[in-house]
Amino acid sequence: MSDPLPDSPTAELVAAAKQQERPAIEQLLVRHLPGLEAFVRLRMGPGLRAVATPPDLVQSVCREVLEDLSGFEFRGEAPFRAWLYTCAENKLREKHRYHHREKRDVAAEVVLPDASTFLPAYRALCTPSRDMEVREAIARVEAAFDRLPDDYREAVTLHKLCGLSHAEIAERMNRSEGAVRNLVYRGISRLALLVDADDAAT
């Protein structure tokens, strides 16, 4: 198979990646990195975010997942993203358990993120009322997201970052489709209000 082009369909890239073709694996990584890194940062929580860098977690997920697609059956873009993000969620659980066992002092450590890839994905969640410095924007979005109820965070990330439909999210969350629509709408609205309130307070 010839090297896949950047605009190759995901199905073709997955098929090539199953054969361990590096260009296909790299194209999948490039295509999904921004949303995946945003997803990882938002789902890390403040404790893990302070001691582990999202790029390291994303790279770990991609190494372990994209290089071993032998058991994966491609059924569409959204299911592929959901599968990839589920793997990222599992990786986060492993990291949470590790740092909990080690009882590390997260308060003494500060991580300065590189926003070059994931900030555009954050803008899909909310638009602050005025321009902010990049690091301030990151901190405010993440702090506001941490304050949302669990079901809001789940619905918002699955819809806005994973790209799942309301019906697909309803099945995963064991909710009605109407309830999921409400969760997404309320979650996005509350997130925007929290970010704007923090912005106005400074």
C-alpha cells in the first residue's frame, strides 16, 4: 500500500495501521491529536493535571492503541473516536491509581502546558467574552469544567470532543436522548457562564 495522504478516509488509515504501516499511524495521530489532548486535559482533573502532562498521556495512548489495532473493527468516524477516547479514559484511571498509591504531593508541582494543539478544541466548548492570554484561558476553562457535575462533563465531552450523537451518548449513559440533549445544553451554558464570571472577576 502506498503512503496514505492526509485526506485519506479514516477507514483506509485504520486498515493500513493494522498492518503496522507507520505513515497511517502517524496520520491517525495528527488527525485526532487536538481533540484527544483536550479530552485528556479536561478529564484529568486538577490533581492529576498537576503531576502528569497531557501530551505524555496522549502519546502513551497512541503508542498502545494505534500501534495495536488488530482487534478493532472500523464502523465509522464517531465510533472510532469514542473507542480512542475510551482508551484514553482507561489510561487516566491507571494514572489516577498510580498517583494515589504513591501519595504524591501535587500541590508542590506546576505543569506549564503547550496549547498549540488542544486550545482550538477548547474553543468548541465555549467562547470567553473577550480575548484572554492563552494560559489564562486554559486555566479558566479547565477550572470551570472541573466545577461541572459529573454527568454534564460526561455528556459535553462525548458530544463536543468525541463527536457522538445524542442517541449514541444516551445509550452509553443509560439516559433518554432528550435527557442527553438537556445535559449537553446545560453543561455548555453553565461552562460559558463560569468562564465569563471568572473573566469578569479579574
